[in-house]
Amino acid sequence: MASKKPVRWHIAVFLAPAVLVYTAIMIIPLFGTLNLSLFNKGPDGVGFVGLGNFATLFGDPRWSASFWNALGNNAWFFLIHMLVQNPIGIALAAILSTPRLRMAAFYRTAIFVPTILSFVIVGFVWKLILSPIWGIAPGLLDIVGLKTLFAPWLGREEYALTTLALISVWQFVGIPMMLIYAALLSIPDEILEAAEMDGITGSSQFWKIKLPLILPSIGIISILTFVGNFNAFDLIYVAQGALAGPDFSTDILGTFLYRTFFGFQLQLGDPYMGSAIAGAMFGIILLGVCVYLFGIQTRLRRYQF
């Protein structure tokens, strides 16, 4: 008679604390916010309005103009990270994974250190650096003869959001670098040795052998970048305030949500419309993650195997 497989209770015991904490601080507030978005305050008090808040958010010009502006800015913020941060991170990882490179550990540490800095510190420091009055940026550009290129980038509508996105790239480029670096190190030596025997070395080896093998890691980095950027708030708030100036040119969904939910200056807080904005953000992020999981990741697995 075959013996029954033992029940592995220890797995549930070890997972329970993390599941309880995650449920308490993430799952319950999420469903509470989604539930709150279905209500609003009227003449007779708070009542159920269904999707009325979302209809107002997307259909009322007073709300929709701000929402679409914030969404467009968020998309541009994400695009800069995808086109600048992640390619630089991949290039740095490829360079630092070269066995003959000296002081590679020091370079990795120096590039990764900004990722552990506080958003408040990064925002205020860069705001001081780029200040046209007491910042050091004009002097540094003057040293290399490029002072004529300096402008109050954080004070101009056409440059402010791009400048903040590049500051964010500077801070977080170490994350894709380390993830790709780990993926490159996990490539079996037998594959690389076989490639060298076939005469595939140097940059050709990276493009033809290594890059296809790390595509799943690049996909994970892309979706992490998407989720992180569409949840962004801190850097914009520290550098430009809740009004996301100048003239809302740096307003993203996070700052729009903050002003709506909690209120700011003369604007009164509206937790019901704020919850609707949070619900819209959740839907956008969920849609992006589903596209990755059921579309891109499936193709990457087929390509890899």
C-alpha cells in the first residue's frame, strides 16, 4: 500500500507572516479604495453611485483635462526610463561583466548607491544643483565651455518633466544594471566557450548569444519600470510640489491623486473622486501587467526554449 505524501505544513507557516502583512497593508486598502470609488457625497449624504465617479473623471471636462494631462505626462516619464535608463543599465551590466575589467566591484557599488538614497534627498539636492541662482550646474558647464546651454530646466514647462525623468534615471539606473549583471553571470560557461570556439567573441558574442538569453530578465525589468513609473509621486512632489509646476507640466497620476484625495492649498480633498483616480491607476497598471504576462512573456519563453 502506497504511503501518503506528508503534508508540508512548514511552507504555510513560513509564508503566513508575509501573507498577513501584505494583506493588511496592500490587499485590504486596495479593496477599500475600490469600494470607496463607488460612492459619493450628495445632498442626502453619502450614497452609492456605481461608476458615476469614473464617468465624471473621464467625461467632465473639469476632471478629464487634468486626468489626461497627468496620464500623458506619466507615459512620457515611463518612456524616458524605457529608452534611457534600461538601455544604459544593460550597457553598464555588459561592460561590468567583462572578466578583465579592473575595479568592477567599485564601479557597481558607485552606480548602485543612488538607488538607496531617499527621494527627499535626491529631489532637494538636484533642485539646488540646477538652481540658476545658487546652483553649481552653471559653473560646471562654464568650466567645459558650455554655459550657454544652461537654462532653468525645472522652471520651464517644456523641459521640467524630462529633467525630472532624467534625475530619476540617474537614481535608479543601478537596478536594471544589477539585474542584467546577475542574468549575464548566470549564463553557463559551456555556452560561451562553444561560442568562442565558433569564433563569436566580443560585442558579437553579446548580441548573438548573451542578449537572447537575457531577454526574460529584460522583460521583467520593463514591467517593473512600468509599475514603478505609474506609481511615481515622491520625486515630483519634492522637486515641484503638489501643484506639479510650472502650470501642471510635471503633473502625473500620483500628484493628481494626492491633490484630489487630500486637498492642497485652496482645493478641498475629495476622497471619493480620489479613490476613482486610484482605481483608474490600478486598472492601467493591471492592464500593462496582463499584457506583459499573457503576451510578451509567453513569446519570450517560446523564443528561449
